[in-house]
Amino acid sequence: MKDVIVIIGANGGIGRAITAQAAQRFEQTPVYALSRHPVTDQGADNVTFKTLQTDNEADIAEFCQTIKHANERVVTAICTIGTLHGAVDELSLSPEKKLEDLNESQLLAYFKINSVIPALWLKHLVGVMSSNPSQIACLSARVGSISDNRLGGWYGYRASKAALNMLVKTAAVEYGRRAKSTSLVCYHPGTVDTALSEPFQHNVKPEKLFTAQFTANQLLTALETVESQHSPYFLDWDHKVVSW
Ligand SMILES: NC(=O)c1ccc[n+]([C@@H]2O[C@H](COP(=O)([O-])OP(=O)(O)OC[C@H]3O[C@@H](n4cnc5c(N)ncnc54)[C@H](OP(=O)(O)O)[C@@H]3O)[C@@H](O)[C@H]2O)c1
């Protein structure tokens, strides 16, 4: 069996940086960098960019089966998939400020992208995780913490990240039986300078607006510290525990 790393959503701001740094840190380990769109970056020798409909369950299942049949096992999977604003199909998502802004199609889109798709990856990865200490990290957000919600607003994004956290927490119980060496991690990266945060950066102090490179380094370092017997984790960029 050969251990491999899988980056799901490798063409986003954070996904690109994680792909580059994972390839550099673990230069002996193959890295599959998956995106819905062709990636034009010239990756390191151990990176294979794959264009895959990462939001389609049949494609997710097929990718995991291909890994299995190649006698590969996943030692680290990082799912960066998420959305906050912008075009999704015929919708233009915009985080809600008040109850009157709630809209059925928008709420469903948030839940589909931020909660359902990562859950489908958890479903199919369970059969292909390494028996070595391994991790699956899902990019979550502190606003998905139910106990930390004092500001309100952003109903769909908050609720879909809270649902993601619950799906991860529930899956961790089953992973504890079926993939005992795997730690599940919900990760809050802080505010990172990417397209996702761009419209909201004006409220952020310059020293609290992180580069994607810093984020990738913090996340990969955090994953070196987790242990499956303490899984699941909800950690922030500073490796501090976030309350669920
Ligand atoms: N930036 C921040 O300040 C911040 C803060 C807290 C949490 N986060 C979380 O961090 C993650 C990465 O965000 P980012 O800042 O790197 O944003 P980004 O540049 O907009 O990247 C978003 C990622 O999500 C994927 N994605 C979006 N819609 C999708 C869909 N319908 N189906 C499948 N994949 C889809 C994209 O995958 P492709 O590669 O296929 O395009 C891309 O990799 C998100 O989950 C976000 O919620 C970010």
C-alpha cells in the first residue's frame, strides 16, 4: 500500500497554497490535487492535477475506487470546498444580513456546497484511509460555531458550516470504528486573502488578514499534532480549540 495526499478543491485560493506546500513538505508522497477546472499551475513532480467534478457523487466514488484499485491509501485529505458569495448556477449568493433576506434557493445552495458535498467525500473516503496515522480536514469557519454566535447574520453560511461541523462530528463516531487511525478536523483558517473573503476584507485589521501561504502552513502544521483517539477536532489558525 502506498500513502497519498488528496486536496479537494485545489483551484481555490487556499487549495492552491495547500497543494504547493503539501507537495513540498511531503516530497516522497504523491499528491492528487482535484478541481472542477483545469489547473494551470506547474506543480511539483509529486503533484498530479486532476480535473474532476468534485461535487458529483459518482465522480467522488469513482476517484476513491481508482485509489483503492491502485493499492493506494489516503494519509491526508483536505477538503477546501466552500462558498460565501457569488454566482452558483443561476443564483448570485450574498450573505444575508436580516431575516427578510432569507431565500430558499440560496439557503439550499449554501447547504449543498458547504455541507452536503464535504459529507459525500467523508462517505467515500472512509474505505480508502491509510492505517497509518491519517487525517481528513474540512475547511469550516468559526461562524459555524453555534456556541460562539453572538453577531448573527450570514444565516446560510453560518448554518451550513454548523451542519458541516455536525456531519464531521457524527462521521467521527463511525470513523472511530471503521478507520481507527484517522483524525477528523474542522478547521477555521481565520480571514484569508482570497476571492471568498475579498468583499468583506475592509473590516479586517491588516495583521489579521492572512495570506493563503500562511494558512497552508498553519493547517499542515496543525495536522501533524492531531491524534485519532481525540478526534474530532475543531481548531483555528492558531491551533486553538474552537467551541462547537
Ligand atoms: N478565505 C477566508 O477568509 C475563509 C475564512 C473561513 C473559512 N474559509 C473556508 O475555506 C475554504 C476555501 O476558501 P477560499 O478562501 O480558498 O475560497 P475560494 O478561493 O473561493 O475557493 C473555494 C473552493 O471551493 C470550491 N468550490 C466552490 N464552489 C464549489 C462547488 N459548487 N462545487 C465544488 N467545489 C466548489 C472551489 O473548488 P474548485 O477548485 O473546483 O474551483 C475552491 O477550491 C472554504 O470552505 C471557505 O468557506 C475561508
